[in-house]
Amino acid sequence: MVVRGERHDLSRREADRLRDALGRALTQRTEFFNTVGERRDDGSYVVSRSGAESSGHRKVFRNFDTVVELYGRLPPEFTAESVGERGLTGGRRHMLVHHFAEHPEFDCELVSRQPLTARKEGSSE
């Protein structure tokens, strides 16, 4: 293997360790207060409720861009109901509103807990 013009010879064992380390680096899990975002090595992105183990508290997206597109289609002020209109049901809608408010990629904040409502920054609705 050549890195920055320098040749490195790896044994099978060293190559396996390097592959495992790269796999761990590509699988990124970010924990927020209410939610967790996980980028898997297959490219998918998973949003789950913090501390929850069942699949009912998880939504798997094809990739992170799919989550960004979903957020982009939401109105300037949105509720869990708004997210539910995109085919999501139950607690996953609330979980995604929390995730949008917690994740730094999404410029929004919670403005109400009853009903759960978030507002995109720069929106005055």
C-alpha cells in the first residue's frame, strides 16, 4: 500500500485490523439529548430514540441526503403531524421533529411541546 508516496507493506493480520478500523470510522454514531443519528457503512442513515432498543423507535433512511430532502420539503414551521404526512407514523414523527431540532445540520428549533412544533431559522410564522 502507498500512502503519500511512501510504500507500506502490510501483513494479512495488519490489513484486517486496518479494514476493521476503517469500518468503525465510517460508521458514525452521534448521540443527542432525545435522539441518535447513525451513519452506517452501507450508506444508510438511522434516526433512533435515545435509549430505545426496539425497531418501533427507529427509522432507517437510504442515506443522510434523504433526511435532508425530507427536511427541505417541510414548511417553515412544522409539527409531528407535518412529518407524518410524508408517510411516517406513530412516535417516529415526534422522534424526527426532535432530531431536526437537535442535529446541527438542520437550522431549526423547537418552539412548542404541545403540540410538538419546530420552526426553521429565519421563519417568522
